[in-house]
Amino acid sequence: MFLKIGELARRTGLTVRALRHYDDIALLVPSERSSGGYRLYGRKDVARLYRIQALRRLDLPLADIQGLLDNPAGDMSEVVARQVAQLDREIMQASALRTHLLSVQGQLQASKEPEIDDWLLALENMVAGAKYFSDDEQRTLNTRRDGFTDAMAPERAELSTWLHSLVAAGASPESPQAQSLARRWIAMLLEEAGGDEGLLIKLYTMHWNEPSLHALTGVDRVGIRFISHAMAFARLQLYTPYCSADDMATLRQNYVAQTDAWPPLIAEVRQRMLAPAPTDGAAMRALAMRWQALSLAKVGGDATLHAKLQQAFRQDVALRVGSGIDEALATYVGQAVAHLNATSSS
């Protein structure tokens, strides 16, 4: 018994156009042709079509389906693993959306009509996160945020208000109030990141680059720069036990001026480290040159003072907290700089 293409389409719920496409790409070629050239599908064709439809429910590309059907020994475990990974991503996105909808529901129950911007900005936040974080990192952040967001909301609101008032008043990032604010702000972000300096620098990069998040968090680039400069002044004070009075005078003239250049460089080096890129490769050599140039610029070109700061940074954990530089990254970039210096001296 053979079915013409129209009958097969009607019985399976597919379109004639789809069946013709399957024929064109050799995914489902009819066993016979009538004397008039019409496609005729037999029992084996129908069985193959149902297998195709079953695999399509897994959202597999047609090329992958063809490979699996034409090679019975194909690795189905890989297919299933890909589908599990896709489901994990969808579950994570659904969980983030659920969190936002609960917030909106709370507004509705409080008789506060949510603005359309509330919806759009939250969705933009979800999209932005996927640009900067791996699936595992997003899961980690979402796990940390469960229960954390509500608990930290009062402090976040307090710090945001304090930040806006300091910026509006033209306060210096060097002021004690600004430094206190910066320490609390970085501590809050680190808690959100579970103490992971790598996640911290990604959070900074995302919030710096995404204007939609400025509206969502109430902190724009002016505020972000104010916090980072205030934190640089706070960190500068920690070097006092390791430096002379003349050293500190040099640092006060140069250290904070390099603040804005560090986060993007740290983020790029971490990306190379995770790739992983060899520390003596061309890509890392260029980054090591930038790293060394910035390191020397913050000490006014004083190599002896630079060595003091390096030793203090390695020994004093407090200097590394909130810097975006953990021990692994420091070791990696140190090796790249060593390769660079060895090449320069040879």
C-alpha cells in the first residue's frame, strides 16, 4: 500500500511543503514514483517519518536527525546530553522570570500598578546576563540570589540613596564617607557573587556596559565610577604599612588615576585564562604589556615601589578583596609578565 504525498500530509498533520522539503534534502525520499511522477510513500517511509517527528520533538536540527537515522550506531547519549543542557538553560531562564513575576505580583497585591518598563528592564536584565555569564555561572548567581535579593533590598536601597546624595553633592571619592560606602557596596556584591572575584568583575563589566541595567539598578556609569574610585582610595590606605611616606605621596599622585583602565583589562585576562590561552602566546603577551604598563603607571614608574606593592598584594588578602584578582589570575598574569620580560631581555 502506498500513500500519495497529500494523503500522507493529511494523516500526519504535516504540510505537503514540509514533505517536499524532506525529499529535497534526502531526509525522507519516497520509495516509489507513479507513472505520472507523483511521490508514493510505503510502510518503511511512514515508519521513518514517525521517527523523524519523534526526534523533531527534541528540537534537533534536521541535519542531526538525518545523521542519526542513517547511522543507527550514532551516539544518542550526546543528543540526550544536548537536550538536557538546553532544558537546564530554559529552566534557569524560567526561574529568573518566575522571580520577576513574583515581584510584579507583590506590586499588584499592594495595589501598585507595575510600569511597562518594569517588565522590559527585567527581561533586558535576563538577556544581558546570558552575554556575560556561562550557564553554570548564571545558575550560581541565581542560587545565591534566591532569598538574598529580598534580604539585601533595604541595604541596597540605602546605599543607592547614599551614593546619589554624595554624587549630587559633588563629594570626593577620597572622602571617608565615599570610602565607607564603597567598602559596603563591594562587600554586598561579593556576597552576591559568593566571594568569587571572577564573578565580581563580570558583574562590574555587565553593569558598566548595559545601559538598561543603569535604569534597573538606579546606578549609572557616574555612580559606578564613583564607587570604583572610592574603593581605590580605600585600598590605597591599606598599603601604608608597606610603604614609606615618600612612597605614599607618589601613590596618591598616580594610583587612583589608573582605576578605570583596570576592570576591562582584568576581565580580558580572565577570559584568556579560562580559554585557556598559553601565558607565552601572542594574545597574552599583548595583555601582559598592558598589565605591566598600568602597574608601573600607578607607581609613577618607580620600579622599587612597584615591587613593594606586588609583594604586599601577594601577602595581604585584604588588598585582593574586591579587586577582581584572585590567586589563580595573579599567578597566570605573573607568568605572562615573566615570559614577556624574559623575551625582552634576551
